[in-house]
Amino acid sequence: MLKLKKRMYITISCLLLCTAWASPLSANEARDRTEVLQEIDEYMNRSMKANYIKAASLAIANNDEVFYAKGYGTLADGQKVTGNTPFPIASLSKSFTALAVLQLVDKGQIDLDATYASYFPELSPQDPHVLDITVRHLLNQTSGLNDKINPDMTKTPQFQSLAEANQLLNTVQLAHIPGTAYSYHNPNYVLLANLVENVSGERFSDYLKKHIFEPLGMNHTFSVNTTQQFYENNTIPLGHYLSLGRAISQSEPLWFIEGPAGIVSTAEDMSLWMLSQYNGRLVSPVLMKQYHAAGAIGPYGMGWLANQDASSGQTISHSGIFWTYKSEELVYLNEKMGIAVMFNSGINAYVNYSAFIDGIADIMRGQEPQTSFVNGRNMEMIMIALIIATLAWGIYGYFRIRRSNQRLTISKLIMITVGRLIPVLILLSLSPLVTFIGGGRVLPWFGIWTTLSTPIIWLMVWSLVNFVHLACYIYVYFLNTKNDPLELPQ
């Protein structure tokens, strides 16, 4: 009997060990929930302060529940941000538009590999390759359209309705044959929204509300046509950009965004959205698998960047960018965990918004979140110190040049002039440089300013100092020439 009991004890112990090995407790289950939430709050507040972010909203979905939905910071009127405060989610909207298309595929009303033009027989494009663009090409951002041949953010005037989007297809010359190259381009999703509206017979915003938002219980989420509607809605926190260590409030410039970037949502609702990615039934399992898969060219699939991580398994993610708002979303499908963060501050060269997601994920797994020296506060302080040093150098250089007895030749003066034009040349080349770094995205000057405000100010100060110095060198040159008229310039 004792031997039997001993064997049973050993067997049960082994089973328990195997179960623990196969299904480890998540970090938040192993620790007290209050402790986890406190760590998250401290991390969010610390990170926001380090990056001059005034308001943010955090959504965490874990297993089958809304684990946390919390607002941080305050609105302009002093009111606290909550889990139900609406934030523009920018390009996180693309996954909603893609889902709307797939729902109509599920109903047999859209074929992913049918051409877009087959749904709009009135199209008469000048470029015959436009007729080869399929629905899948648009979803995967491989339509052949890009910002260089079809300006989006710099387009004047902007679209007034989805129906106008088809007009561009009649006149545009594609940059690539459809399906052969990836180019992230917002109008691809404007066209998809137009397709949903045309096939369903419903306004796109109404379709999203009826078939996606309401079924998921996303009762505070809605879609808008243009960025102008952000500041017409006083419940949405005013956006900001960073300059000289200050968060400056600013209305978002006018931009037609229905389809690619028009959704406004809350932390509570985004938690429900992320839960639906691994337990929802909004489309068939076959299409859900395609929805979360990478495209034929690169990781961009259908409104998501799909990746396979060695430690975390399959993930889907997207970032959202406005000049005065920013958002990040990442769903760990195998771990059944999703994290989304929305901010009322825009893209900035020094603020790593994706690090917020990484830090929250670390805390959820019971790990210490990583911190980086490179943040808005530290880098702005370095740039401000550089601006002050440039001014000090400029003042010192002015008096040094005026007191100098150096005799200048015309060739040396030309060399000095060329060297002093360097910051001006950098300023003039910023637009093509940012376009190159941004993968071909053509940005308006307002966007370049909000992204690189403090570096631009430094370049302007440097340019001004150089012009003053150059004027002094020219003065010294002509003064020496006047005092010694017999010496010819070399």
C-alpha cells in the first residue's frame, strides 16, 4: 500500500510538473494584479514625462478579458483623461478597413483577386496597368501607386469624398506594375473604403459601425472623413508637437483620411478590438488566417504587419502617425495578449513610441522594462545646449574675425563661403532626405517641422551665425584690399 501511494505521489507530481512546464502561468497571474497595474502606471507616467507627452490612453487585452484600459494626463481644460477618452488612432484604422473588405469577401460580394476596376466599369485609366490592380494588391500595398507619382499628404485640394478617389486612377501613371513592389500609400485604403461603400450600398462609416463596432461592443468608436473633424470635437484631446523641450498644442492640418486613418477610438474599445483578433468571429477562420498573414512581398499583409518572433510567436502590429497624434498597437496572437497606446503628441525624431509597447509587454511578463537614454527630454536638452553653444561660438567668431589681421585671398574667401553654406544646404535638402529615410513618403513642410522642430531651429541658428561671419570676412577682405591697393587678389 505504501509503495502504491508512493508511486501515485510520484505520478501526480510528474503530471503537475509537466502541466506547469507546458502551460506556464502568465506573469500577471503569478503576481498580484494590483502590483502589475501599479508598475504599469509608474512606467507610463515616467515615460510620458521623459517625452513631454501631455495625454495618453493605454489598452491591454489579455486572454479573454480587458485587462486594463486607462487614461493618463489631462485635457486642455484640466479634465483627466480616462479609458473612455477618444483618441485618433491614425493608421491603426487600416486593419478595420481590411476587415470590412474581408467580411464582404466572406459573403461572396468581393473577390480578393478580382481587379478593382471590375467593380467600377466607368473607370477609363490612361495607364492600362491600372486595370490590373486587384483588391489584394490594394490590401498588401502593392498596387503600383506611391507618394511620388500620387501625392497624398501634400495633395491640394484634398478629396472631399470617397467617390473622388477613383478620379486619380484615370490620370495617374503607376510607379510599378501591380504586384511587383511594396509602397506604403494611404490612398490604397481610400480606394478600399470606396469599394466597401460601393459593394455594400452603405456609407463606409455606417458600415463600420453596423458590422464591426457594434458587434464588438465598441460603442465609443467612430470614423471621420477629414482631420478637421478632430478639433471640431471637443472631447478629443488637442494634439501637440515637440519643440525646444516644450509640448506645443496644434490643430492637425487638413487631410482626407477616410479608410486609411479616419477612426477615433478609446482604450476600452481598443481592448475589445484586440480581443477579437484571437477569439472573434467576424469572418470565417480561413479568412481570419489570411487576415493575419504577411503579404506576398514583405511583412505587410491586410492592414497589419505580420511577423513571427522566436520568443513571442506570431504577432500582428501597426503604428499610426499624424503630425500631432500618434498610436501603436501590437497583438501577440500565441500569447493571447494585445497592447495599444494612443498619444496626443505626433511623430518626433527623438520619441520612440513603440518602446511604450515593449515596456508594457515586459511588465506583463514579469520582466523589468528597458529604458533608453534616447528620449524626448534628453535629446531636446542636448539640442538646446547645441543651439546655445552655436550662438556662443557665433558671438566669439564675430569679434575674432573683426579683430583678425588675416589677409584673405579671393580663393580663400570662396572656400569660406562654400563652408558657411553647409547648414543652408542641409535645410534645403531636408524634404528629399526625409522622403528617402521614410521609404518614399512625401511629407509636407509642416510635417517635417513638427518631426524635426528643434534640429531645424539649430540649423537656422547655425545658418544665421554663418551669414554674419561671412559678412565679416567679406568686410575684412575689402578693408584689406582698400588699405593695400597695390596687392592684387590671388
